[in-house]
Amino acid sequence: MADITELRIERVGAQGDGIARVDGHDIYVPFTLAGERVTATFEGDRARVDAIIEASPHRVDPVCHHFGVCGGCALQHMATDLYEGWKRDQIIIAFAARGISADVEALAMPEGGRRRAVFSAEKSGGDDVELGFHAGQSHVLIDIRECPVLDPMIVRALPALRALLAVVMTKKSRARVTVTVTNGGLDVTIDDVRRPLGVNLRSEIARAAAAGRFARVSLGDDVVYEALAPEVALGGVDVIVPPGGFLQAMADAETTMTTLAVEAIAKTRTKSVVDLFSGAGAFTFALAKRWRVSAFDSDARSVAALAAAARKASGLKPIVVRARDLFREPLSALELNEHDAVVFYPPRAGADAQARMIAKSKVKCVVAISCNPATLARDARTLIDGGYGMSTVVPVDQFRYSPHIEAVAVFTRKS
């Protein structure tokens, strides 16, 4: 461990850390801004600030007292105008790395808190449970008491969640806890708990869940308690999302991205749309208000939830739902040619194989949505090289104060 008398922060990197140069090497300094002078201690390429000698005029007070310790947020110290510009710049940089000059619009900043949170929990020798997020670059758990980025319903339920976990967890154990705001209340899924679920334990869990007024409590895929159907409105249709199933973190962000997709497709003559990596139907139902939709996803539980909701929904165009691993078996160009438009929203790894098939197809309009600017830019390069033109790219701030950025890019087949 070496003491550095002074570091000058040159820029903020893609993960939100300030970057200084020492002897020709980059040193990453969390919670700092470009232009700041700090003293810090560092080991390898990571540093910890001891004091800020000269603060940036863009530095602001954080909105959470856990900031700087909890690893959930990285950018609460950054003023809004700088923050918006920095996130937009990350999209521009990612596309430039692939030789694409992208027309990137201003950052869309949906309102509201995150309706879905994934916590870590630890129970030591006693009955107390720590619940929160890990510190940055660490396995140390920060027991949180507030969180300004979450839906207030989740924050208010933290004491009840700890009480529930105290019943579920054995001493000296850890768990992963997914909490989702639904129409019926909070849906709680607890993973990594290794103990037999006898009748007595199930009864204790049910009592704790009822006291916490939770809609549903599951241990893995095993639903232990359900008082109300944990339905979530997706495109105006109520869907019962499977325990721990994927869901957009913010309802308003989902609406923003869905609106962008629908508006783009509406500009072309369209009868049929294929929704790839559909999940439980975040985009499917909004699309089906205007066009026939074929939805594909590898998660059988999400596909089943989508199909069940589609059977009950009214006022929609026909929806065909299929389980299919699009990484191993992407839709071919011939299959894609049965549709006029494509919407795809893959995991962080992107949709390399599927983008190659789309590039070979005759589909008129493609809407690519991504949570990773680097893989979005890679897939965009594939589509452009295949004869598509790209219009604007819209970054969406679904994970406020974090370096994560969603983006929506629209492509049309050139004549």
C-alpha cells in the first residue's frame, strides 16, 4: 500500500470512477470528478480518497447517507447537468469505438423509484439479519436503512423483510433476496437458503409474510405463501411474473422505451412484429395493441407467464409465444422475413448471433434496446454493415446514480 500525496483526476471512466495518471498508468478513484485534486492511498490500480484538496464545481452533496460506502450508487456526487452529459457521452464513445457516428439524443430521465431490488442478506450468530448491498469492489455487506432510488414501498418494508429473513435463514448464512412491487403488494423471492422446508417452518414463514403484508413469498421456485396475485402491469396487461423473474427496474423507464419502440415501428407499413428476448411481455402487449406479435424468450417461466396473460387479455392483435434459446438458435433470415419489424432486448452480452441473422433479413424496421452500450454498438455495427441505416439513439436512465445506461436505437432497411 503506497501513500500518494496528491492525485489530479483527469476524467471519469465508464464505470463512474475518476481516473488519474501515475507513472503512465491509470489509477481508478471512486467518487471523484474530473479536475479534482485529492490525496489518496492506492493498491494496484484502485485508490481510496483520503481528502479532497480541490473540489470540482460540479460536485454536489449526495442524497443518501450510505453513499460512498454502499456500492449500489456511484454518481450521487455529480451535478445533474454533468451527470446527464456523462451518460450520453458513454453511448457516443461506445459507438465511436465501432466506427459509428451516432446521433445521440439527450438522456431520458424517467421519474419514480425502482420497483425491483435485489438485496444480499447475512445472518450471523444471533437472530439479527443484515440486509442491503455490498460495498464497491468488496464482499462486505452494507446494512441499509434508506435508499432514495427504490420505490418507497420497498424501503418501508425493510424491517418486515428482516423479520421474515430471521425466520427463513439459519445462523451464519447468506441469501439473495429479490423484491418486486406488484399490484397486490410486494413479491419476495429468497434464494440460496439451504434447509428443509417442513410444515412448521412453512407456517412460521406464512405468519411472518402475513405480518409484513407481502403478496407472495417464495424460496427459489417454491411458493410458500401467497395472499394476493403478484400481478404487474405490462403494456396495460396484468401479468403474474414468476418468482424472481426478470422485470424492468422502473415502470416509467419501461414505458419510455416501449413508447420509443412503438413510435418507430409506426412510421413503417407494418402488420407483424417479432419481439425477441421478450421476457414476460414488457414490450409484447404494447406492440400487440397495433400489430400481430410473435414473442420469443429462453426463460420457460417468463414465456408461460406471458402466454397466460395473453390468453386473458382483450382488445389485442394475435400473440404467438414461443420458448427458444436465441443465443443457440437465433431466428433465421427466412423466419424473420415473415415479419415487418423486429424488437430485441437481450441481456448484457448483446445479441451477436441474432443480429447477424437480422442483418441478412428483409425486415423493414429494427428496434434494438440494450443495457450495455458496448454490445449495442457491436450489434449496431452488424446491422449497418448488413444494409440498415441508423437514426437517433436515445439513452434512458433506468438505474439512476449508477453507471448503467439503457439505450434505444432504431434501424431501417435501406432501399
